[in-house]
Amino acid sequence: MQSLRIAFAGTPQFALPALRALLASRHHVVGVLTQPDRPAGRGRELRASPIKLLALEHGLPVAQPATLKTAEGRATLHGWSPDLMVVVAYGLILPAAVLMLPRMGCLNIHGSVLPRWRGAAPIQRAVLAGDAETGISIMQLDEGLDTGPVVLERRRPIGLHDTAGDLHDALSQLGAAALLEAIDGLITGELLPRAQAAEGVTHAAKIEKSEARIDWSAPAVQIDRRIRAFNPWPVAETRLTGEGLRLLRSEVADPQGREAAPGTVLGLADDGLRVACGEGVLAVSELQRAGKRPVSARDFANAVRLAGLRFES
């Protein structure tokens, strides 16, 4: 089967399995585009992206243009003469001049089953909405926001305890395997891109840190979704006697009824620290006090007096 010259554009951890899959395939990765190094950590020192580090490890050419809207920014990509470009969470808008540069266009791995959850945060929004399943779409990029035709999709159930981090890792692996299948299907003609449905379009807006503050007057089911959707970032938070408290894992102990004022800590059980909500009871199993390491609900209960304790919205 034909071997392609492939340029890869990606930046974060989510893109790593796809690049590794291409490197292990018969195809030739001719170069990697990734975001410029960014300040990170307490020292704000410049830090290379995960994709840049992997590319350098394999001796691949790396380009980090600030924009691809200029001929200068596209010059390196043009010189690589790719047959196909694979784009995974790159972080830059691709202008028409880039989309048309490879003879087979640009393929993207998107973390939802399109047209549901187009946009920046499909995984988190799926959890917040209580979706029963998610998945990945291998799509051909056009100039719209995740509007291009889909080549291949794969689905995955969202478990009752899945966090956004759990799904992120699972979908990145699922997408990498599907990517190779999609490329082979395009080469042989067995797979043809199909237009997305006009119905069922939703937009996955970027997650804002302010969304992570827990409102205990909400139903336990909704609060549980927020805790899972915001793990590992920005992490759901509440306050306890004026101190910030991060909530990392939880489950719904009782979806209905109201046993006490919202935020009241009802006690410790096998499933975690039970907290009254506007409707139902939530069991928080992992917490983190400001400046401390994450602990289990039992360890937290051993360190504080639970009687009369109430979390603040």
C-alpha cells in the first residue's frame, strides 16, 4: 500500500499517541508544526510542548511559527511538500493556503462524534451535559469550526465515574488507531468523506476557570458532573471556613430528596464524604486543601471535625 509524506501539527499530550502511531507506521513524517515554547511553572521558564519533545527525540524537523497566515509562516511547511497533513489539537487557525497545500488535504482528530460538540472543549462539555457516550471523529479540515466532512468515527461510553482526564486519555488512544485506519481507507478509496448532519450541532465553548466553583444548591447529579468534567483542569472548588478546597472525585449517593441545607456535610460513608445538595446527596471521595496534597475522604475526615461542617458556595 502507498506510503505518504505526512506533516504533523499538534501541541499537547492529547496529540502524542497520534504522532507515535504515525512514526510506527509505514508513512514518513516529514516534519512537525507545534506552538512556540511558552512560559510555565513558578519560574516562568520557556517550556517546549509535549509534541516538540517527542519530535526532537525522533530527530524530526520542527517548526514553531506564530502564525500560518503569512507566506513566511508557511515557508517551512511548503518546503516539506507533504502529501497529507495531520492536525491534532494544534492551537492555530489554518488558513485556506495551508488547507490546500497537501494534495490530500488536512485530517483532524476531534474529541467528539460530530456534529455534536464542535469547538474547544468537547470532552468536558460532554461530561457536563450528562452525555451517555462520546468518541472521536477523523475529519477533513475546512475553513469552518470543526465543520469539515467526516472520514471515520469511533464511539465510547461515558462511565458514571469517568473524569474528563480519563476520557482524554482513552480518546487520544482511540483517535490514534482510527487515524491510521482512515488514512488507509482514503488511499484505497474504501472510505469517502461524508458531510456532517445539519441536525444536532452543539458548540463546546472553552472552559473558564470561573465555572469550577461549586453551587451546592444545584442537584447532586449536576455537581457530580462538574467535578468529573473539571478534573484535571480547572478542578472543581468550594470553600471551607474561608479556605479554598478542591474536589477531585465524587459520585451521586442519592439523586433525590434533601436531607439538610445545601453544602452541609452529613458524615463519612464507604463511598466518601456525604454532602447535602439542593437535590440529593453527593459523596466526595477525593479532596485537596490549599497547598496540600490530594487525600481520600477518610483521611480528610481524620484531619477535621465533621460535626457542623458546611461547604460554602
